[in-house]
Amino acid sequence: MPYKEVIKEEARADIAEAMSYYASKSSGLDTRFFNEVAATIKHILRNPFAFKKVYKNFRQTSVRKFPYVIFYEPEGNNVIIYSVFNTWQHPAKKISRVKK
């Protein structure tokens, strides 16, 4: 079954913030980050149930080469991405987005 990504606005803001940070650190690092996030999302879409549950039906997987996880929920034919979360932050912050 093909899954479709639904990226919440907060997750888009996470990506933009991280890209801005990485752009300030090294030329092209922001593009590398974006490409790794995109590759991770494609991997999730191939089999969204392959990754561990971390809260109720919500799952996460790591972004290669960067200290980020993608926090998401499979729902029907959709994969809803709630957060591209920097692992240096307190873990409760990613769950607070879905408790609203």
C-alpha cells in the first residue's frame, strides 16, 4: 500500500530552523541535512510500521549523520510527521505536540 506524507507545519519549521543553523556552520551542510531528512521520510513511507513506538501509536526513527529523529504517526494511507526533533532537546517536547 503506498503511503502519503503529511508534514505538519511545526515539523516544517523544525526543518527550516535546522537548515538555517547548518547553513551558518558550513557551506552545503544545510542541503546535506535536508537530503538526509528526505531520505529518512522516503524510508518511513516504504514501511511506516518498521520503527519503534515511543508513545501510543506514534513512532520515530533517526536521521542518518545528524542528531535528529522524525516523530510520526501512521494513519490510514497517510504518515503524519509531527516533528523533526533535535535529540539534544528534552524528549517530552516532541510528545507535547501530539497531546494538544
